[in-house]
Amino acid sequence: MYGPLRRLARLGSPSVVLLGVLAIGCSLGGGGSPRGPAEGASGAAGAESGTFWVDPESPAARQAREWEGEGRADDAALVRRIAEQPLATWPPGERDPAPRVRAVTEAASDAGRTAVLVAYNIPHRDCGRYSRGGAADGAAYERWIGAFAGAIGDAEAVVVLEPDAVPHTADGCTDPRYVEERFALLAAAVDALKAGENTRVYLDAGNPGWGTEPDRLAEALGRAGVARADGFALNVANFQTLDASTAYGRELSGLLGGAHFVVDTSRNGNGPFDGDAEPWCNPPGRALGTPPTTETGDPLVDAYLWVKRPGESDGECRGGPPAGRWWPEYALGLAREAARGPR
């Protein structure tokens, strides 16, 4: 397995891989995507998703065991739709990420799989919303991302780099005082991560519901170093359909010289919610989406991934816990909707 994995996810190649453990915070109403750190998918992992490492101790896996022990067999079976899929790992931003990154990449390597990770600690993160925070300053971020990259070493890994960070520069959310520094930090982060022989890097590019003009976003991605990455990531922690995300990705790709991309399909089974000003924050009636795979059928789409960990809150809205916390009732709802099939 390792030989083929080392050839995945380069610009011009048709496949890629990913992994991660924490969750997400939030973005602008309407188009943003919620984020926030956390610890911890339908049917057993198939041949294609077998590329990626599955965490046997994710919150979903622990929940399934707990409900089984309580006699809630049907609920346990539903939450296994999450537990049995590879989920991305979000190492902590408030402390040294190396121990978590090293533990995940070593476990993935021992299993002959690829780790999917999310780097989410940019200064002035999430414009002060649900997942506000991030590194104290540019120097702190450089140390953090250096430790992150160093802990991966030569392991097989895919990294989604800084959800929301680039789109927030393009939509005006990020204070103009910090924009140039952000681009420099992201470009340096790409270089630090790409120093790993087997690390694939995808800069987050928001989602098709964000409302940012593609040419403006493409310019921002260029300044953030996307040409030296393996491409960009779409729909992280959001609910846009696969068709809409792919069409948007192709448009961006055309503006970026044919760059490849990955799509977060973790919760887009029923598409986006159309009901209020925060459709991205724990919306009701959503469903698990296409399981992770590198078999996308599209030469520009390297992989479908579960970057946002289903069942982890988007923030304190609709009765949810803080961003990134495990919320078993919401997880159960996502799995139930997926079991019912598309609406």
C-alpha cells in the first residue's frame, strides 16, 4: 500500500488522502463554516477508504460501545456509521501539537494507512466568532506549525491547512492589518509541511455558499502559496452538495492553472439548510455524506474526506455545546438521516 500512497495527491495526479482528530469553529453567516477544537462514519470502511486511518477511540466509537452496553443496539448501530469511517484529526492549537500528530501518524503508519490532519491555529482565527483564538502572534504560529510538520516526519499524511483563513481575507472579515502577515504565514506553513517527503497539503478555500467571487479567492490562494501545495480543500465543516462543491472547485481550478482539490463530504448528505442566518451552525435535518474515498471519478478531485468530525458541535447555537465538543444527539440525527436516504 505505501508505494502507491507516495504517488497520491500531486498536482496532475488523480488521487489523494487525508486524516484528522479535532473539530471546528465558525464563519460568516450564510457561507462560512463552523470550527473549534475537539477530540475524537455509515457502514464499514470500504476498499477505497481503507487508504485512510480509522481512529478506534474516536468519540463516536466510544459512544457506540457505551450505547451497546446500555442495550441501545439500534442507536449504537447508527453511530457506527460515523465510528467506522476515517475522520480527520485536529491537533490542539493551544499547546504543542507534536504529541498528538506523532501519535496519529505512528498509529496510521503501523496500520499501513495514511493520516488525515487539520492545521487550525492561525492568529486572529475565525474573526472572533465561535472558534476564536489561534496562536498569539506570527512567531508563535511559526513555532507551532514547525512542531506540527516535524512530528509528521516521513509518515504518509494529508493536511488541510487552516480552514477559513484564506476566505476570511477575501471576504473582508480579517482585519486588514493582519492580511499580509496571514498570507506570509500560510505560505511558510505550506513550505514547512511540504518538507515532509510524504505529506500532501491542501489550503482551505471555503465553500460555494460563501459568496466570495472566485477570481478574488483564487488571487488570495495564490498569495497564500497554493502553487506549492497539492491543491485546495472545499466545504470543510459545511453542508454544500457534492455537485455544487465540485462545480465550484472546477471553476477555482481553472483560475489556478489546474490545481487539484479535496471535498469534505462528512455532513452534506441532505445539502445545506435554508432556514435562518446561521445555516452552518448545527442545522437540523442534515445527513452524513459520501464516505471518504480516493475513487472520485474526477481527475481534479483527489479525494472525498470527512474533515469535520460528524457529531462534533459547530458552536453554541441550537442548544449545542461549545465548538468541537462531541454532541451524541446531533451525531445520531446525522446518521438517522443518512439511513433514510436522500431527500
